[in-house]
Amino acid sequence: MGFKPLLAVAFLTWKASIRYRFFWVMLGLLLLAVGGMPLIVKDDGSAAGMTQILITYTLAMITAIMGAATLWISAGSLANEIENHQLQMVATKPISRWQIWLGKWVGVMSMNFVLLLFAGGVVYGMVEYRANQLTRDGLNRIKDLTENEIRQLAYNSGIPQVESDPKTGRPKEDKEGNPILVDIGLVRNSLAGLEEKKLRDKILVARASIPMINSVGRRALYQTQTNGPLSSRGVPLETWVEQMMKEYVPKREVQLLQMKIEAQQESGVNPGEIVQELDSYEKVAATNQIRQEILGYSQILGVAEGLSLQFKKPRGWNPDELDEFAMRFYFEDTQVAYKDDDLYPFVFGFGPGKGQVVQDTVQFDARTFHEIPMPVSLPSNEGGRINMFDTNSLISIFFYNGGRASLKVPYLDSRGRVGGKGVELLYKEAGFAVNYLRALGIVFAWLGALAALGLFAGSFMSFSMSAFACIGVLVISFCLGLMQDVVEEGTVMQTYTDGQRDKSYVDTFAMPAFKVMVALIKPIKDYSPVEKLTEGRSITWFELLRAYGYIWGLSGLTMGVLGSIILSKRQLAITSTNGG
């Protein structure tokens, strides 16, 4: 039979949505939501804040409206046609029940594709218009300034005033040996476009992380040369951890053994039967605990202490010699009391492999993400350029605590592995348009799962019951955070008697249900593209495929198979008890 019957069902679904004005109502609602949302929400006044708010709320509204509508139309189109005996006309034709189900799904999703493309296109146009408006506003602000004033402002902003040789990085000179100035028109445009450039470099972009390799060294600074690399002594992190464990594990075992003996004595154990040593499980637990504590402590930099980190250039990234990437840096003051305006000095350096080419002293405020631009290459004194990545595609980052306070740099993740968000190297993987399309692709995947859910419910429930069930699923998904807290706490109702938590019969039934719902819903919600999109983080093609693999391949396919089986068991041709 091929796809002809399937496409016929999809066409009928489209025809019904047009006849009942569902499609046009959705088009109007989306246009109203997208156009009106920027007028309602408030931003922080910055270009980045405005853009992030615009993207976050408009995409959230698009997803919410289209998600609810998808559930309604998918459940209603199937349940109503079954209740009104309209589907029996289709079922009497040479078409399988799974083709009916899949045809409905294709019809709903083709409408979603058109609506999402329209709404997403409007949002993209709004974002691009506002970004371009920044440069236009900048040109208006400086249109009355003289050439000298413009060049001075540009100089203060770090905009080059002299043309440079792209190969050597050295200034170009005329026949008389004077530096060649950059055309004032270009300087004016660069100055006016600073805000837009900043926005496109950090938000309207798809930046990926350069992976950190497991080659971390703790370093102690003992000499700083003004015009040369840092002289330092360092030890690999793993070596340092093992040295610390040799010192502290025996101490912890002694403490635990003493506590064990005291506990036995308090419980009335016969002195001759008191165990005088830890068992193997207790020793392993003590070792693991000490290791985690030492790894946590390794992120603390005392005065004149530092870290050396290595990163490997990812495959597929082939930057030009003049390209830049950035180090994203975060730290905390370990002291309880500190001022928000306190600045902490760092000695910072980087270079290819284990070498070092660049060294600088910078000052940052704590508990804020900072970015340091880094060139892919630098001109050498001998001519040519020095690539910051060596022949093995490695680059090293060095930084030292140059202040008087102990600081924490979280370069480890929650499992004690390298790759924490305290130190990241970010590079441009793609433009905003590509990243935005990937985000819409993930939203489309969600809509596909919701369409499958609605059709699954409509295959064996009435329209009112299927709508109620689908709304219940949406409410449950919105309460995911609460359910996670309940699962972590291990109880729904926390009541205490004499300092002890009471057991609740509600937990006997509720906890297994909560665990199942969290296990099913959380992986789907983890694929949310909004956060990455508003932070300028890359949504890779692999992540997109993985989202479809889980959301459609697991959730959608499961509901599709079950819905088709249930639909095949229903007697659609029976309209009444007398066959009338």
C-alpha cells in the first residue's frame, strides 16, 4: 500500500484543522505571544540582557502554546472521530490501523512544522533587528564627533588605529616610514558596532568548550620575571593527591577506629569482644572520603599558589591564525566576609604544550564569570607566527593567586573529574542562525513526543478524558523540580516525633510513583535548548540527534506502538447496537 493511505490521513487532518480554523487561531496566538511578550517583560537595560530575555520568554511561550495545542488537537482529532463514528469510513478502506495512527501524527507534526517555522522566524527577525539597531544607535551617538574625538574613543576601546600585516602582526608603514592609519570610516563603524560585536561574540553565537585533559598541575610561584615566563615548580595533581592521601588516610582511620570503639563501649559490648580494627568496607569508605576531600581542597589556591591546566584542540576546529578564543574564569573567596568591590590579582599565562608565551597580571572580582580573549597565534620575533597549540593540539593555561586571600577555582565537576565550569576555553563552533535552528529542532522533537502522547490517549479514551490526562501530564512535568526534591528527601510529608522522622503510609505508594515519573520526564526536560541558546553555547548536531533518539526513538516510538495496537483492537465500524 505504500505511503499513499498514510498521506491521505495526514491531508484529512490538515483539512479538518483548516475547516475548524484551528490552524489560523494558532497562527494568531503565536503572533500575539511573540509580538507582545517583549512589551510585557523587563530586562536589565543591557543589550545582552534584552536579547536573553527576548529569546527565553518568546521560545517559552511558543513551546507552551504549541505544546498544549498539540496535545489538544492530537487527542481530539482521534478521540472525536472515534466517538462521532467518522473514523469508521476510513477504517473500512484498505488501510492499516497503524497507518491511521501514523497518518494523524504526520498531519499534526506537519502543521507544527509550519507554525514553528513561522513563529521561530519572527523571533529570529526580532533578535537580528534589535542587534543591528545597536550599531545604528551607535552611529547616531557619534555622528557629530570629530575625527580626533572618534580616534581617541576608539583607542580607549582597544580598536586598532594602525593597519597591521596579517601575517606578522606588525604595523604597516608608508614610503616615508610613517604608520598607515586605518580609514576613519572603518574606525567609526567599529566604534559604533562595539555593543553589537560584544553581543554577537558572547550571546548570538554558538560557542563550544575546548576539552580539558586530565593533566593538572599544582604549582607554587617563587619567582616572577618582569619580561619573561614564570619560574615555578609544579607537581601533577594525581601525584599531589596521592602524597596527601598517604598523610591523611591513616589519620582518618585512627579517628574512625576510636569512634567505633567508643560506640561499642557505649552500647555495652563486653570489653573482651570489642573490635579493635576497621573492616575492609570501612577502610575503603575512609579512603574514598579522604580522596574526595583532597580533590575539593585541590581547588583552593593559597597565596602564591596556582594551577596549570592543559586543553586539547577539538577535532573539526581549524581556526585561522588571526582567530581568537576565550578563557572563561570563575573563582570564589573562601572567606565568609568579603566586599563585592574587592579585586583579586592573578598572574596569568598561556602557551603551546607545556610552554608559555604570554604572561600578564589581571584583577578580577569574585563570584563572577570573567572572560579573557586569547589569540590562536602571535607574531614571533624571528618572523612568522607562534601557534598557541603545539603539534599535539595542546595548549597550557597557567594562573597564580597573586593576592593575600585563599581562593577557590572550581575546575573539577561534582564527581571530582576535570571539566568544571571554573575554567573553560570557549571557541566559536557555529553562528547564531545555525544554533537557533538546532534549538528549534529540539522543540520540534518535544512537540513530536506530545503529539504521540495525545494520539496514544485518544486511541482508548474519550476526548474529555484524554484531554484531562494530557493536561495532567503537563502539570506533572512542570512539577518535576518538586518531585525531585521529594525523591531526594525520601518522603512526601516530613513530620517528626521526639526528633525522629515519622514513617508515612503515603510514602509507600507515592515514592515509587514519583521515582518513575522523574526517571521518565527528567531526561526529556534535560534536552532544553533555551539555556544554551541564551548563553551562546553550542547545541551540537550530536546533541540534536541524541535528543531525537531519546524523545522520538524511545518515548514517541513506545507510545506510537502502544497506540497503534490499542487502536487496532477497537471496533470502529460498530456505530450502534442495531447496526444502524
